[in-house]
Amino acid sequence: MGLTPTSDAPAPAAEVLLELPDNRLLIELCGPHDRHLARIEEALGVHVLRRGNLLSVVGPSDAQADAAEVLRGLYSRLEQGREVGMAEVEAALRMGIDTQPEPATPEQQIEMFGGGNYELRTRKKSVEPRTDAQKAYVRALFENELAFGIGPAGTGKTYLAVAVGVTMLIGGHVDRIVLSRPAVEAGERLGFLPGDMKEKVDPYMQPLYDALNDFLPAKQLQKLIEEKRIEIAPLAFMRGRTLANSFVVLDEAQNATTMQMKMFLTRLGEGSRMVVTGDRTQVDLPRGMASGLVDAERILGGVKGISFNYFTARDVVRHPLVARIIEAYDAEDAAALARGERPEERGARIPRREPGQRQGGTPT
């Protein structure tokens, strides 16, 4: 049915125009092949069009306002000389924009970033929480002498803990960093490893070295390690020590036994802070051996001065597919529990073929 002269014509789609005077920053804002704009469009249900140095945002009014705020915030970040990549776009879409013009000093960070700026400044890069759970976790690391970070892989538990440790070391708030992990094989039997003690344990500690390399220049890191101001050691080497004026991180704590966890937690000395991170779904201990992380969570839940922060698949900051993988495994674990099975036994109901046997069971 056509429109008659007396019919009300549909109103044209409203738009918000953003004028961005610096073309170089505009290119960085849009990203390679306008990927940043495409991600904002996908997440908020709007269309963003480039017209010279103008960006036109078309869509529902609420979504328009959100998209305009994200774009203004990211552009302001570029004006401050801070980078904008896909990770920063994702963070802006999750949490909104922090437009504080100057990053906080380490002293302000100890006071929770001067009222809201969550940037951790290290020698090589600045690090910012990208989800609300990460922001609460960083807050807990500064406010509590003992903090637990529990959740799936890729949520930044260890990375942020090491970043806070390096920030506090640079600011003179601690004298050294101590990073530890249980030397437990992830479902494999590696057998004898050649070399001296350091060469034997370094493969287990490599993720901690990777995080440190992101925050400190190689020469400075090597010097700090030689001076014992940064120590990386297996959990078994912690017995008998008192860690004073230190920032201490226990990574992969789900693979610590109950006795190891108690031993580690009682190393805490004056002027120190301790962080324990782990994923309850990735326990590599022998069957029947209780995880010290689960036990500590149960025992210490109500103890004053200890914080527990939890992450979910929504907090994964690796490849977006990682979040979907975690969600799929969580759904399967829930289905296994509904069937009365333990999650680690869910594969037992799948028939397994013996070597030399065809699918139907007939020997080859």
C-alpha cells in the first residue's frame, strides 16, 4: 500500500555526528580495515559511517549514546598518547571509558588509583583491567594482605598479580617479588629432565617468566633475578622461609596439596602481600588427592584480611573463542553432575577401542 499525501512519512533514522579533528588519530581509532568500528557496530547494534573527519552513528537512541561515548573515550585515550587496539575496544565496550587525563602514580595506586584510575605502570608497558571482575581483583590486591583469584584460564589472574607486584617493587613498597608454582605435570609423565636444578624447574615456571618479560626490560629483569630481588621457585622450595617485605604470588594453586597450601600461606611475613591464583577445573593432582586451593577456600572464607575474587568465562581476555570453549566445558560438567557423574569421569561412558580392534569389536 503506497503512501498518500496525507500519510505521515516514516522519520529518517536519527544520527549522532562526532567531529574528530586529527586524521591520524582517527585512523588509529577506526583500526585496520575499520575493524574497531565493526566491533562497536556488532556489539551495540549501530552503524558507524566515516565522512571525512566526521563519524556518524546511526541506530536506536540508547545504543547511539553508548557508541558515541565509547568512540569519544577511545579518541580521548589516543589524544593522551595511549594506544588503542582491539583489547582496549573490548574493554571500553565491557566497562565504559576512563577519561582521567593522567595515569596515577604508584602512591595513588596504593590508595586505589586516586579514586578510579586503574592503570598499572611498569617499565615496559601500562596495564589496565578490562572487565569489572578484573577491576575488583586489582582493588583487592592493593587492599588485602592475602588475596585469592579463582577462575578459568585466560582471565588475567596471574598476569595482573605480576603487574601489581612489579608496580609495587618499582614504587619501593616491597623489596622483592617471589613467584612460585607447584611443579606438577599437566596429565603427562615427562620422566627425567636433564640439566641442573634451575634447568629442570624452569619449564614449569615459564609462564611467570613470560609475564615478567612483558613488564621489565630484559637486562633489568636479569639483574633483579641475579640480585634475588625477583625469585621464581617451585612451591616445594618455600618450606622453612619467612617472606618479609615481599610481594608473593602462588600460581596454579589448584595443584598444591592441602599441606603445601598451609605451608605456603604461613610463609607470610611483615610488610608482605600474598596472592594465590588457580582454576578449580584444572586440577592435575593424582586421583583422590585433595586440592589445597579448594580446601583453603572452604577454611578461610570468613577470615578477616583475606579476599576472594572470582572470574567467569565473561572475563576471558584471550581469543574470544577461549570464552566459548570454557562455556562449552562448563555446560558439559553441569550435564555430568545432573547424571550423577563427577565431571572428571564424564568420558568414562564413551566406549574405548583396544589397540588392534575395529569399531565393531572384531580383532584386526
